[in-house]
Amino acid sequence: MITYQTENNLSALEFKALLIKSTLGERRPVDDFERVEAMVNNANLIITARDKDKLVGVARSVTDVVYCTYLSDLAVDSAYQKQGIGKELIRLTKQATPQATTILLAAPKAVDYYPHIGMTQHNACFLLTDETDLK
């Protein structure tokens, strides 16, 4: 049985392993452990899914609780996908911040998933990455 909880002290090692098992590690700095550790330590809302003690899903967010919640990582172990775990992690994130708009950037393989569960696609997102210079 999968259990869900808010975890304020998630292990960066567990988080890194889950990123890799979910394929999200392909787009995250999993080779830079200090950065992964900072990702966990600086998030202020982390909801996990566990099968007994095994971490199988995580929703990692940065939020002000009342206006916006940026759900920056939604990762589910590939062996546990298509069981509703991701959807439940999103629901619990929204439940934890009911006044806030939940915002996420879809992984390329998940673009069609989010509208399927009722999320609205927005076409006006802009990125400023570490490789971008402002003009």
C-alpha cells in the first residue's frame, strides 16, 4: 500500500535515486550532489509517496502558500508509474496550498498527461536559464 506524507527532512540521497529511477534525472543535475542537496533543502513543500519505507514518488515545491506554488519536481519511480501516484501527489500539493495556483513545467514525455488529469495548459511561460544572458 502506498502512503503519502509531507516530509521536511527528505534525504538528498533518496531524492537523487528517485530522480534517476523516474527518468527525471535526465533533466536534473544528479551528478552534482551539492546542487541536489540544495534542491531538497531549499524546497518548502515536499510530499512523498512510499511503498513501506521505499521512496517511490515525490512532489517538490517552492511556495508562498497563498498565491503560487511552483511544483518543480514531480517524480515517480518508473516501476510505479500509471498507478495514480503522480496525480495524488499533485492533489496533495494543491490541498496543502489551496489558495495558491499550482504551476509546473512538464517534462517532454509528460506534456499530454497534465491536461488529461484536468490541469490547464498555459502558453506564456518564459525561462531564464544559467546559460541565458539578458539583453
